[in-house]
Amino acid sequence: MDHHRTPLFTALTNHASRNPVQFHIPGHKKGVGADEQFRNFIGEQAFSIDLINIAPLDDLHQPTGVIAEAQQLAADAFGADYTLFSVQGTSGAIMTMIMSVCAPGDKIIVPRNVHKSIMSAIIFAGAKPVFVSPARDSNLGIDHGITTRSVRRALEKHPDAKAVLVINPTYFGICANLKEIVDLAHSYDVPVLVDEAHGVLIHFHEDLPMSAMEAGADMAATSVHKLGGSMTQSSILNVNTKNGLVHMHRVQTIISMLTTTSTSYILLASLDTSRRNLALHGHQIAETAIKLAQGARQAINEIPGLYCFGEDILGGEATHSYDATKLAIHVRHLGITGYEVENWLRDRFNLEVELSDMYNILCLVTPGDTEESIGILLHSLQVLSQEHYERREVQELVVKIPEIPQLSLIPRDAFYGDTEVVPFEHSAGRIIAEFIYVYPPGIPILLPGEVISQQNIDYIRDHVEIGLPVKGPEDRYIQYVKVIREEEAIFE
């Protein structure tokens, strides 16, 4: 296919150049009706292609023209049978994957360290999650993915599962053996869905981990906007129908149900043009990012008190490969937390990182980076080390998480059930109706439908008392929790 073409973006610019008189939404009418300061800031050209699904521009909900062509080009670029554009972010694509294969009561095997969009989809679908614990890195205080061994145990116990969901790569760039997991699940005729939010570049360079489509997965939700150059909220859903385990018409129906009818053509155009850039130049783009990141990694490991893993982390079942463009920087030996480092970098160097937790910060090296930006990062980290190394006591690394609680109700039944609010310290034995996440490492401690144990209560209270982030419940101070009204847990 001719990847120099951008059918959707070209149609938009051609339409705008004709300067039609518009009697349709959006009401700003090419920016004339918009706030003047905002219009001057983003420019008239952006407003000129902020259009709707009029006939010349096709319709994302039932594409037959330029959007269909743009999606076909994307499928070719990403090695998929079909690719669907998402203006609801990767969250919308993830929800589509799960709701396309799960009906009420169906089981789905998922990692415990799931993104909230996965649990949202499980609630919407009325599915029953079968949780698999991710492999925990006791040296870094982070979680990796799920392993082939853990997926095999789950499938042996739940051969009736409707899907296995895998995060590949993880937020920190680590991958298990995805091909092995896919082949295992397919031997049970179970489709594999991949949260590939942080893996758009892996499609375009042999030194990066294997992509979901290359591994033979059935669907993968991929954030082009995170690392591939498109605008925020624009993502794709890659679909592989060769295994006969997913049905394209069903997938199209579900994503349409979850998508606004006022689709952003600016976001769609950014997907079309980013596909062109990646298809034509993706290998070189990835090569440059990898070289910048590897140079930074080497320099970081020479700074006292800092450690950035590389190939040395490989060799375990959960660490089959890694994405070198992710710089996970372990800061514990400076005697400060990752949260403190994030704030310090912001205040002292106007530098923002992707995330921080108790022991680490994460910096992403993307096609938007240069030697200059990497130099600023390295200089700031050198100053950080000079001011903190060997000046404070180094805290022991402790990341302990209670066992996965008993699931007594399907999450949807708990989320929509008849609830009451009770003091959290007296909630042991009750069925929770909301989420509680503890950071680090960001794994849900309690999800709707699970039975609260005293161990859960003690663990969460300990985190609250030392000031670590606890998120999810309506009561942000965790004094009270929402539970199923007057019902004790019934164990299976």
C-alpha cells in the first residue's frame, strides 16, 4: 500500500480550502464564533478542519470512504487484519476489546495490576474477572507482567474463560513471552486481548519487544498518542481475525456504541498522518529514540545513588524483553522518594516526568526528544544526586500486598447494588462496592464485589497514616467505605 497517502487528512484540507459556507456544527464556524484569545493561540487552520461527518469526510461509525481507507492503511502499517480508530483514547479501545468477547457472567483472565478502563469494561459487560498476580520485582518495588506459568494455571482452573488479557509492555517497558502466552491461550480456543497502550513503537523496530499482532494476539489497544506522535486521546484498535476467535462486525458495533457521534476530525487526522510518519520513517524514529535512551541510561548509571535497569533485568519468566526507550530510574538510594524527586525536578528544573512512586521515577524517551532534552534530564539528575546522595538514611524497600480477596459478587452487581456507607475500620467481612488502589505499586487492593478482610483494612490504614496515595473510594480519607447493604459475604 502507498503509505505516502493520507486519505482523511487530505480530504479535510481539500474541503477546508474550498471554504464552504457552513450551516452545521460545530458552532464556531471555522473559528469565527470561538473565543478570540483561544482562536489566536491555536490558529485558524486547526479550526478549519474541526469538522463533522458530512458526506465528503466519511463517518467513523460506518466508514466507507476516506476513513475506511485511512484505517486500511493503518492495518497494513501495524500488521493487523483490521484497524479501528479511537477518539475515546486507548481506554475506549480496551473497553471495546472486553465487551466484544464477554457477556454477563463470562469469565475473563486479567492481571491484578489492571488499568481502570479494564475494570470499567468488566463492570459494563457484567463479566467475572479471574485475577492473576503479576510478577513482583523485589529489587525495584515495581510489578512486571503476568507469566506463561500463571496464565496456564488460570486456564487449567478456568478453561471456560472467554479471554485472557495481557499488558504488553508494562508501564515500565517490561514484557513477558507474549508469543508463548498467545499460543497457550489459543490451545484452549481462548482469545488474547493486549493492552498495548505503551507499545506503539515496538511495531517498527527489531530491537524492541514483539508486538501483539506479530505474536498472533486477537486484539490490541495501542496508544498512538503516547509515543507515536498523534494528538492526545487518539488511539487505535488492531484486530486479528485469522484465528476465528473474534468477530469484526461485533467489534465494530461495540466501538461504535462507546464512541461519541461528534467525532473529532482533528484527532482522526492526527492518526492518519502519524500512521504515514511511522510507516515511512518508524524504524529510524525508533532507532533514534533507542540510541538517545541507551546513552541516557549509561550516563544515569554513572550518577551516584541512581540506577536505571537495562538488559541486566532480562532472563526471568516475567522479563523476557524490554523497551529501551523507557527510563525507569530507581532513586531509593538517595534517601528520598520518587514523589519527592518528581516535585524537586519540577520546582528546580521545570522538568516533568511520566510518573513517580515510592522508589522510582519514569521518563519516556520518544521521537520528540533530542540530545538537548536528554542533556537537561542528565544535568538535573546530577544535581539531584549532589544534593541528596549520602545525606539521608536510605529506607528499606518494602512492597507487600495482601492476598487477592475473595470475589463474592460479580463486580457489576456490586457496583450497581443496594449499598450503604460504614466505617472502614469496622468493615471486615462486608462486600465492598467501590475501588481502593494503593500506591505504590498501583495495584487494586479491593474491587467491587470483593470481601474486605482485616488484613486489607490494616494494610490500607498503614498507607494512609504515612501519607502514601490511596485512591478510588468516594471518601478520599478512607474513614468510610461503601459496601453492599446488610449482606455478609457468601463464599463459594
